[in-house]
Amino acid sequence: MALQIGDKAPEILGTDQNGNEVKLSDFAGKKLALYFYPKDNTSGCTAEACSLRDGYDALQAAGYEVLGVSKDSAKSHQGFIAKQQLPFNLIADTDTALQQQFGVWAEKKMCGRTYMGTLRTTFIIDENGTIERIIGPKEVKTKDHANQILNK
């Protein structure tokens, strides 16, 4: 069962690119834009990460922190962060446990092939750890995602 608006987000979010455990309580008092994306260094995912990077100061000024999640390894995340100069952490959800909790690990179809993958989705979590908004896979604008979060 996927998490919905009004649900409490889980306390343990996973492990970041440096092997540090990331908890929801690390972001207490701030809104969290928790964004799930399919893969490091692909065109859409790079555009989304760069939009969030470029809008990071504005997001922080509005009280948001940003945290990305994909099933890529910590090493892959380290390279992606360095290459794109990302100012936020990325969770290495290699077993897809967090993606399954949030309901974004699902069956996808491309070029006639069916496979399991990440549905590009952003969860806006309020200062108290409650999901207040979900920007779904058909709504995310990768090149303008920071503005999309800021301009509800």
C-alpha cells in the first residue's frame, strides 16, 4: 500500500552516498522534498537534479530541504553528485525498500518491454513528518522541478 497525503513518512529513510543513515527527524522543522528518480546520469534524471540544484537556494529560503532517492549504488551517487555539483544528498535504495514503502517501485513498460522500475515522483513532507503533497509521475516537469515545488 503506497503512502498517501496525510500519512506520516517513515523515520528511517535509508543510507546516503557516504554511508550515513538518513532519518526523517534529521529534517525536523523543515519541509522535505523527497524525490524518487529512476537512474543517475540519464537525461531526464540529470535535468531534474539540475533543476533542483539551480533552485536550491530558493527552495532553502522557502524552508525546504531536498533529498533524492534511486536504486543506484552509493558509488554511483557520489559520481553523479560530483559531476552535477549537487548540493543535496542522495539515498542509495539498492534494495528498493524505501521505494516500495512509498509505492513508487512498480511495473513499467518501454519499447514493448515490461520491467520493474522507479516511478518519478516527489513527496512533499511537512515540518511534522506528514506527507502534504505528491507530485506524481505524469506531473513532474524535470527541467522545471524546483519551480514546480515552490509554486504549488
